[in-house]
Amino acid sequence: MVSKETELCFLTNFDSIEEALKITLGISGSQIKKQHFSKEFLKSRVSKEKSFKLPLNLINRGIINPKYLGPEVEILFEDESLIAINKPPEIHCHPLTYLEQDNCLSFLRENLFFKKSEFAHERNFDPGLLYRLDLGTSGVLFLVKSKKDYEEIRKNFLSHAKIKTYLAIISGEFNQEGEYRHFFKAFGEKGNKIMVADIPFAGDSLGEGKIEIKKLGYKEGLTLVSVELGAGIRHQIRAQLAHLGYPILGDTLYGGEDSERLFLHAYHYKISFADKVFEVIAKNAPLFGRFFDLDGIF
């Protein structure tokens, strides 16, 4: 178990611990405030070589924990430009604090990926990550090794991402193949859910998004579909399928039947940049085989 605190000794005197943190470690006032230190502690005078116990999350802010605790992660492809992995369901793409260890970037750091990239010394929780998958979603996840490539691709991801095909298991028999365009708006606590409409929302919204749906199989009240994603809005596939009346199995947030997992998988991605084309398929979609045989589905 990782200790949540560490002892830190300053090599010079300061009028307060708050001043010491700001000057020696470059920690901002807002970051200090999030730790809920007492006013008395922050005003504590710092004497040379006196040690203080401080939260690791504060001292190592923006640093990815080098110890991974989670299921096996499959490496699908790697070369000098990028790496593609098959993200398991129920682990995060990246952490939000140093103490989090159940995420894809901790797996990559533990396996020395960042030593081969230009992001090795970045204080950033998502270095090189081209996009994110929801916690429950599995499948293809790309990270690039060059800052130049990262900036170029992220600036106009849609023009570089040629294929973004997902597999989903939905409730009911789906017979409405085709392209669907809807409008999106965040709502709920901290905007954690997405509202979908056939016409634009008034006021702030997330804009318009499209998906193309194909039926791949039907069995015992469930349909396996492929979904080609357009630009990509948070929860887009989940929210659109639910709006159409076909929530994803396991997606209780959007009215889906409870199950072992959210049955959404990033199956096939094709990305091009710097005169190169990278095409990756994640054939292993955990637990999908309980309902459908994925061999030869395309």
C-alpha cells in the first residue's frame, strides 16, 4: 500500500510553510487550498532542515504513479512514433492524482514506455494520450511519443482519425441501420450526463455529433452492432443509442440493463499523420463472447 504522506525537509528558512511550498516547489495557492490544510499549519514557520509531513498527491502533482495495479493490458502495436494498447474495462485511461494506480498510464510507466517518449519529465496526467475512453469502455487506445506529433494530431483529430469503429451490445432487436445526427448538452451533477435532442439546444451545448450504426447479429433479446463514430463527444455513443431506444447492456447511467460490464468496445482505429498510417484492431473484447462470437463479424 502506498503511503499517502511523505516527509519533506527544506534547506532554508521561510516565514511560513505556504511560502516554502510556493517558492521551492512552485505549488500554486489554489493547489494548496485543495489540500484543506489548517490556517495554523500553513502559517507555521519553516526552520532550516526542519521536516514536515506533506501529502504525496501534492508533492508529486502531475506525476504518474510508476506502480500499476489492475488487469493485464494488451499491447497491440508499438514503433518509434506511438503505442496502441487494448484498454480493459473498469480502469481509467489516466489518473487524476499521484496515488491512483489503476490506470493505463501507470501500466505504461511501469513498463518504461515514457522513457522512450518526449513526455518522460512532464508533470501532466495524460501525456501523449490522443483521446479518452470511458471507465467502462474497453478497446484501442493510442499514445504518441513526440510532442510535435501530439500537438499536430490533437489540433485536428478528426482529419487524422480515418476509422473509429466501436462494438456495442444493445437491448432489443435493432433494425434501423444508418447514419444518425443529434445535438448534445451536458446536464446533471457536474455535467456528468449527456442530453440528446433532434434539434439544437438553446444556450450552451456540446454541438452536433453523428454515428453510423450497422447490425452484426441478434440473439435472445440482444443485438450486436458496430458504430462508426464521427467527431466524438463525451458519452456520445452511449447517449445516442439510449436516445434511439436501445441502451447499451450494462449502461445503467443511460437506462441500460445492469450487467458485468458496459458492453462498449473500441474495436478498430485507423490514424494517419506524418505520411504514416496506423491501423489497429482490438480483437479481444472482454466478456462479449458470452453473448456473441466475434470471429468473422466483418
